[in-house]
Amino acid sequence: MLVLALITLGSHGNLSAPTWDDVRPIVARHCAACHQAGGEAPFRLDRASDLAARRTFSAAVVRAGLMPPWLLGPGSVPIHGRGPLSDADRDLLLAWLDAGAPHAADAAPAVPAETPPTDADVITLPLQAGYDIPAESEVTIHSHVHDVRTFALPLVNDEPMLVRALRWRSPLVNAVHSVAISADPTGQSDRADALEDDPGYQMSGDVGARPAGTLGVLGVGARELNLPEGFAFEIPPGSSIVSQVSYRPTGRELPLLGEVELDAAHPEEAVRILDTFGVMKPWLKLAAGERRNENATMVLPMAIDVVAMSPRGDHYLRSMRLTATPPGGEPRLLLNFPDWDMHWRETHVLEQPLRLPAGTRFDLEVNVDNTDDNPRNLNYPAEDIVLGRFTGVDGVLIHAAAVENHEDYRDWVRSLLR
């Protein structure tokens, strides 16, 4: 067996258990981003002594597939950056933990890879201070729990702006689970922000038919979104950056502090512009105790290169699959979430842009659950619910560039917003 081989060979072929030096790169790649000093996880696991002290617990959650967290199931397109443990890494880490997590007293910590320096102009947009995350979830004007606060951050850009990276920075390391970023050139978000006395507003970050997250979603352990070289989002003149902050009440009031950073590409750079459209289920009506599959389809009128995808789902979503079928071809599984959890929502950047020809059909299948067996159901016992949005309830936002005519593609995307 592989585990036995690892235990007997070690890092240099010696008859010994794996060493900390063997597993340290695995921990740096999959654990240390959250489990470090000041990280989003509740305790550290970036040092060998931390893992040794929690080796039984750590081995149990790794064996159960609970850690490192990764919602995507088998068959999805290859995603850049984080991902599930490979079988070899999983067996190596478990072999080290099961052997007692041997390490030297002065063992070097596991350090996550640093973001390479950039020559981009960085624009920092802080949230206005003054809003406190409540100690407990509250029922809102929607008549259900809505742990979201949205902020309109004026950009004051007289010209279109190209953005190739986004970041979320905050001293709140475990009270915010995702920040969905979009651009609003209409002024609607600014008016909504001005209506309430406290900074921000209670509604989601959707602006009319524009969904929150058209510029990406920054999730737990993934507070930075870097687009591949040669691609950028374009922000229209006179826009505000709409930041939908999804928070997690911690039992005490906390000031909601943070800032959004944008890396602006230089205007002379040759980049392909990304536009975002959704393959969405626009509304759901579920009786108490009902669980079923729902479907949605969309056909591409032109060829595109898919660069990234942002899933979107509510508390009633249990699973989601998105496939793409080219004309006369076989379906290709793009995203597969067999056990959806909205708290781990983030934008997934593909390892390589995926070209889809004109006539490609997207097929979305979601399983929605309004039963008492759904641990994320907002009502217990379950009640009849109706959910509906112009922007869609459950589905996937596709961030893509046109292969040939960008203006035709942009016009098509805008037609979907009406």
C-alpha cells in the first residue's frame, strides 16, 4: 500500500516515517493560508508543533475529506491555485500524522506562497466605518435571515478603468466569509447606501439586473483574485464599486471594517476585456418538505474564452452541476458541487482559458432542498418559500472574453440584463 511505502521510505529512501520536511510543502499549499497567525481559521497549523498537538483531530478531518475545504467535486475543469489534496499528498500527510507527527524542536514553519509583486496602480477603497456586525443573525425586511451588508464605494473614474486583480483586506479574520464585487455605473447603489443612517445598506449587492460578483467573489482563504496575464475587467466611467459583504455573526457585535483593493492595468496594455453573464435559475417555489432538481439552459450566440466562474447559491441549494455542450459534440462538465455550502463561495480561475464555440449550450442542474433534513434550512420546521431575482437565485456567473468581436459580445451580455 502507498501509506506503508511512505512510512518505510521517508524523504530520502530511509526506513523511517515521513518527516516534517516532507509534509511542510503540503501544509504551506493547503493549510497555512488560513491556519497561520492572524489567519481566518480559529487556530494555527502552520508549525509542526501545532499539527502534532492536534494530530488526531487533523488526521480525522483529512480522512473525512472535510479539510482542506474544497467544494468542487470530481470532473470539474482544472482550477488554478487551491484544490483538493491529491491522493499522494493525502497519504503522505496522514502517514506523518499517524506516526506521531515527528519533528525537530526548531522545525521551520510552513509559509504560504507570497503574491508576486506587481507594477499595477493600486486603488484602495475603504468601507465607511460605523456599521457593526450583529451578535446574532437577524430577520430582515425580506422576512428571513440575511447576513449581508452592501457598500457603494465611489470610484470617481472619468474614463473606463481596466482592473486585473482584486483584494479584500480586513482585521476581521473569521467574521466575513465572502465579498462579492461588482461595478455600478447607474448610481442605484449610491442611492440605496444613502437611504439608511448606518453605512451601507441591508439589501444584496445586486443592482437591478446586474448580479453581485460580476467582478469576482473573494472567499475564505482566497482574499485575492488575480486574472491571467492578458485579461482584465473594464469598469465603466462614473462607477461605484459595489461590495456585498457576507458576514458570520460571532456572538458579539463587531465593527465591520475592511477595504477593497483594485490593481489597475495601464491603459496602453494589450488586454482582452472580460464580461460576465449568468447561467441561472431565476426563481424557485418550494413547499415545506419538498426536495427536487431544477434545470436551466442557455445557448451561446458567439465563441468565447471562459477565464473564470463564480458559483452562486442560497441556503436551500444542496448540489449544482454546470455542463457545456458544443454543437454536435459531447457535454463537458465545467463545475460540479456535490455538497454546496454558500459559506465557501469564491471565484474559480481556470488553469487555462476554455474556448467554447458559438452554439454551445450550457445546462445547469441544481438540487434544492426545503426539508427538515437540510442542515442549512433557515426555517425549522420547514415552511413554504418563494425565491426570485432578476439576477437569478442559483447558478454560475461566467467571466469570459469574446474570441472575435468584443462589442457584439458586450451587447449580448447587456441584453441579458434587461
